[in-house]
Amino acid sequence: MYVSILEEIVIILGLSMVVLLLGSRARIPPIVGFLITGVVAGPHGLGLVEASAHVEVLAEIGVVLLMFTIGLEFSFKSLARIKKTVLLGGTTQVLVTLGLGMLVAVLMGWKAQSSAFVGALVALSSTAIVLKLLQDRAQVETPHGQASLGILIFQDISILPMMLAIPLLAGTKESSDPPAWMIGKFLALIIGLIVSAKWLLPKIFEQIVRTRNSQLFLVSVIAICFAVATGASMAGLSLSLGAFLAGLVLSESDYSHQALGNILPFRDVFTSLFFVSIGMLMDVHYLAAHPILVASIGLGVILGKTLVAGGATLLLGLPMRTAVFVGLGLAQVGEFSFVLAKSGLDRKLIDQNGYQLFLEVSILTMVTTPACLGLAPKVASWIDHLPLSPRLKGIPETKEIIPLQDHLIIVGFGPSGRHLARAARVSNIPYAVVEMNPDTVRIEREKGEPITFGDASQQAVLEHVGIHHARILVVVISDAAAAGRAVEVARRINPGIHIVTRTRFITEVESLHAIGANEVIPEDLESSVEIFTRVLTHYLVPRDRIDQLAADIRAGGYEKLRSPSVSSETLQSCKVPIPDVQVSACSVAEGSELAGRTLAQLDLRNRHGATLLAIRRDDQTIANPKGSTRIEAKDTLLVLTTAGKAGHISRVCAGFPQEQAVQPDPPSHGSS
């Protein structure tokens, strides 16, 4: 048996490596790759793994760990920033999608309970796939990225009532416990977890952390996860729900980040087996026998979820372009739907044929997700040309142009936009702000900020803030595509305006210059400049040489920096001129020979090989002290020594017995 399990795991992991390698080149998400692996290796594919029961046991562990990490990552504090998106957008998307799915299932002849269950399956989207694609495209902080994140968070939360509803939809005949009793056990479990989280677990983990034993910490976290999951299962609930609650208990503790970091590698391994096991259940023969049915339902799911998620985004006050991106991004069926589907199959809410149809449709929608997101810009551009209302296009309802002259226009009111606006206000520079987040616009406008809601890629928006009479346009938004459109439109309207834009990556600099930007500031380049500036400063490289290197890189020498043969002269000039020098601080003890004596009396340079740079006394700093300055006990001395003498002067300050005085270095031959 053990040999059989190991053989199956070796086959699965080996095949996964090949599929993921090929999938990475085709930009297919890893989850889709694991599903394909299961299809190929399973009994309905090549039959490389016949007994999938072994894999399902490991997959169950993966589901438990997946739900546990979702609970760990869930934080009530993190929801405060996007609470409107989570509550309004998420509620609308889940309830409307569930209702439409239920309606379609009823029209297809399903029972009411089964139809409601099907609606719940379709309502969920894939958090793992969507977030991975948004991260790869650096779009998490964009308006559509934040809207997608808020809706996905609500979907993850809605798993709890959905899991609780499965036994209720199945009826009490399959369970000896009435619904009221089951809900009572659930509430008892919640109360027990709250008590444990508040009084018991902090004390336990405090003792564990004091041992500084990482293995003990990891074992304890896993033990709590599976203990709570098992307790929930014994109470008539699911293992997955118990694991989520266990993660929720630890999420508000001081140890949640450490626990999450330790669990993630295990989660990734076991959840990969979960998706492989799902792929094994997919019957390619069923797909070959019903291609039109699967394709039709799959297309209907994608279109329906796109419209609903897009509508929820519009309800948040965001423009149509953002709604298109969110809708197409959330058009797939989620990974947690597989967990619900398996539970529904066990309780006979769906039969084997319905379960197989669900698998085929779900995998189809997941595979098409990258293509849907890739299609979003073209669909959004097409919609921009439709005769829609100004609000849907992100255009201010009033056509009145802001009466400004020679002013600054700031696109985006994140941290960079806020700092720039503050600097302009202090410097008495007239400015106007364009922002896509309606809540931000409302709050800042109440504070007196000259801010306008709108999409800066729309000509009417830029004209509203006086683009014709502005001197400078600064674009500081996270959406690279939207920034490029804003630059292009602004340059077309006002050929003489000076345009400064920020971008994430240096690879986008040339394209932004080509469409009209005068200055492009890449974040990764500026971060690297700031880092090496601080490092070279710490090594006492002269400031003028650091500035020379920074100017060379900003002027186009970034590629030169990568080539030692070209940039050797610049880098050579930045070598530390005195490599053996060390600046250190030491505190003067009561019994030290230094206490109570002046610098002239001590002659630190000749006797100890040290030069005193400054004295820190209480809250006072004495820079460049004179020879008459007296050193007192408890002073902190900042001294310049050679690397080998730093320890000597520290011992002298501490009052250790005096060592042999340091002789001055003999003059070098040839010195004048």
C-alpha cells in the first residue's frame, strides 16, 4: 500500500513538473496546470494513477490547510480600507449570481434545493487564480484590482454560511440531528473558540515562543488546526469549516504572521494534490460526448458572472472601464466550489452526472481566465465609444472647466499624489486632482481639496481640469495601461504641456516616452538608487561621487550599470578612498581615564589612534569639539579609527586598564 502511494505521488509530481513548465511558457496559472495534470494522469486519461483514493486523502489535508490559511489571512482590520467594496459589491455579486444560477437550474428541471446549491457553486470565483494574475500584471493596487479583491474577500467569507446550508438543503433525513441542534452546536463551537482565543491560546503560545524552538511552534500550529477541524467534524460540521475557524482564532494574535509563513509551504504542496485529485475526477469521455452542452453552459457562466460582477462594480460608483476588468476577471468558478460540490455530492444534492457537468464547466472557465483578462482592455476600449452616460465613462457630470491658469494637474491621489498636492499647496502652486475612487473624492472634497472624480484617459475629464491652460501634468496611478492612455490623450490635447509620469518597471520607460511623456520615473530604478546611495554613504563614499553615479543612472546609464566594461570608470570613482576607516560610538564609564580631562590633555590621536568627531551628552550634541572641551562620565563619543583600533578605544572608554599607547604612523617616503 505504501509503495503504491509513493508511486502515485512520484507520477503526479513528475507529471506536474512537466505540465507546469509548459504552462508557465503559455502563461497558464498553476492551478489550471494541476487540474490538467489530474486529467492526464487520472483513470479517465492515461490511467497512470488508477486508485485515486490515496490522493484524495492527501487532498483532504490540502483543503484543511487551505481553509486554515484563509482564516489566518482574514483580518477585520484589513477590511476597514475596502469595507464598502466587500459589503456592497461582494453581497451584490454573490446574491445576484446565486439567484441567477438557481433560476437557470430550475428552468433546466432541477429541484429547488439542488438549484439553490448550484447557484452557490457558481457564485464563487477563484481567489488564487485572480490574485496571481493581478500580481503578475502589477494590478493589485489598481481600481479594478482593489474592487476584485474586495468581492473575492466577501466570497471567501460567504463559504461559511454556504457550508452550513448544505445539510439544511439536503434535509434532515441524511442526518440524525435537526437543523436547530446543528446550529446550536456550531454556536457552541464558536463560543468555545472565542474563549480559547482570548484566554487560553495566548498563554499557550507565550510558553511555546519562549522556548525559541521553531519545530515546536510549527507542530503546535498544525496541531491546533487539525484539532479544531476534528472537533468541528465531530460536531457534525465539515473539516474545512473547522480549519477556517482555527485560522480565524489565530488571525488576531501576535503569532499569525509567523504561523502563516510556516504553514504556506505545506499548504502549497497539499493543495496542489487537491487540484490534481479534482482533475482526476474529470471524465474526458463525458466532455467528448457532450461538447456543446459543456461549452454552452461554460459560456453562459462566463457571460453571466461578467455581467453581475461588472454591475456590482458600477454599483460602487466606479466607471464602466473598471467594471469590465472586474467582470471578466471574476468570470470563472472558484476552487472552493469544488469543496462545496464534493460535500453536495456526498449528501445527494447533485447526482454523478450533475457533478461531472460541474467539473467540466468549472475547469473550462478556469482555463479561459487569462484570456478573459487579456481581452478586457479591448472590450473596455470598445465600450468607451458607445453613447453611455458621463458617469459610466468616468466623466464629471458638469462640463464647466475649472478656472485655473498655469497650474499643476495631479492624476491619482494615493500617497504620491497626496505628497505632491501638499507640496504644491505649501508652495502656493495652483493645482487640480483627478481621482477614480468616488469615496476618496467625496472625503477629500469635504476637506477642501480641489479634487474631481473621473478617468484621466477621457478627454472630457482632462478638459474639465483645464488641461489646455496647465503647465504640468503628473500621473501617479498604479494602472500602467491607464497611465499610458492619460499621457497619450494629454499630449494630443496640449502639445506644449510638460508630462511627468510614474511607472512600476524600467521596461515601460521607453514606451511612455514614445507616447508623449517628458519624464518617466520608474519605481524600481528610484528604489535601487536610494538603496545604493544609503549603502555607499555608510561606506563613507564622498557625496559628490554618489550623486555623479545616481545622475549617470537616471540619465540613461541603467544598462551601463549592468555592464562592468562600460561603467567601470564611474564605479571606480565611487570606491571608498579610506577602506580601513571605521566610525564607532562608545560610552565613557565613571572609572575611565578619559572622564574629567580635556581633549588637549588626552591627545587621543597620538596615544590611542582615534579622532573624536562628536560628543553626545544628555540631549546635547557637541560636534567638532575643541581641545579645551572636557569629557565627562556617561558621555557618548563618536570616534574615527582604523578598523583594528575600534576595540581598543572602546576598552579605554569602558575604564579597562590602559594598554600601550598607539604610536603615530611614520611619515611615508616621499612626503613633502
